[in-house]
Amino acid sequence: MQIDLNADLGEDCGDDAALLEHISSANIACGWHAGSAETMLQVVRMALQRGVAIGAHPSFPDRDNFGRSEMQLSPETIRAGFLYQLGALDAIVRAEGGAMRHVKPHGALYNQAARDPALAAVLARAIRDFNPALRVVGLAGSRFLSACRTEGLAVWQEAFADRGYRPDGSLVPRGTPGDLLDNAEAMLAQVDDLVRRQRVLAVNGESVPLRADTICLHGDGPCAAEFADRLRQHLAAQGVKVSAGK
């Protein structure tokens, strides 16, 4: 068995260096919800030193709310901003001798595209036009990944170690009961279900089929690096290899 572990980095709210010791893919903020050009450069260098796959983590232009506010923007505005962010990170990665491997939208952009086919199509076409070799990371079973498949892009279905799920496979919205798992044992059990049984237990106790290629570990918690280390040891004991693949 094999699984990719990813984390959202460059957001100036966690210990990126510590997390990079335990993950296989890094989604680096492109400055619109958090981070800066200097932060991007620092995280890129650390990721390349550790052999961690680098991806862009673009968002809506929403620093005040950490990219978690949904927006209704024109397709042209969304496309331009999305390409702007991809290009910024790609330039830094190339200058440092690396190659960008994937794209994962952030926050409200991620969740909105998961259910809005028009927004999903705009993002998918932008990624295709920018670099059709990039892998796309998105919510498992979402309309965003369907749009990316239509454009001929390789997709990785993402699940979360610490987020609650609804019976339809969507995430419990932040700020509502059951949105976050609050202890390491519960998170380890959820990862076991995802990796070994291809399922997740919804907040109502229902078993929901879910095949994940990559699992996100949020890096802004006070014990994020400690949990990442514990999870790697747990997966190794289960015979699960952690890798971003080719």
C-alpha cells in the first residue's frame, strides 16, 4: 500500500521545516491568502533539500480572511489571478533548480470549485493551459476533479486526517459541530479507514466509500509536526509507504 501525505505550507502559521521532515508533498501558498515571495522562496528551498514534491496553493485574493471567504468573480478575473499565482511559484521553483509537480486550490476556492461546475471548469482550463503535466489535487469525488479529468489532467483525490465528513462525502463546514477531529487517536483511526478500507465515517456514523490518493495534514495546529511524525510511524508499522510517486 502507498499513500501521499501533503500539507499546506508557506502560510506563516506553522513549523514548515518540521512538517517537511514527514510529508511527501508540499502545497505552497502563493501570497494571496498568506505568505510572501520571500516565504515561497524559503519553503521551496527546504522542500527541494528534502526531496518533497512541490505544488502551488493558490486562492481567492483574501488575506484578511485567510482565503476562507467565498467570492463571486468573473471567469476572466478568476483565470488571471489563478495563472498569476501559478506563475509566481513556478518561477521560484525553476530558479532554484526544481520543477513544480502539482496544484491544489486553497480554502474557499477549493470548496467552491468542488461543487460549482462553472468555477471548476475555469480552474481546470487554466491549469491545462499553464502546464498540462501538472497533477491536480482536489476533494475526492468533487466536480472540480471531474472538470480536470475532462481537460485531460491527472488528478489525485484528497482526503483529510483531521476534518469531519458529511454522508455525501463533503466536508463539514468549518465553524459547525463536527468540523474538526480533536484528538490524535481519532485522526489515526480516520487515516486507517481511508488507506486500508477506502472509506470514511461521516459525522452521523455512516460509512462513506472514499478512495484517497493523498491525505492532507493541516500544519497550523500546535501539535501538527508531532502528529505527522506519529502518523508516519503508524503507517510504517502497517506496511504503508508514504510517497508522492513519480
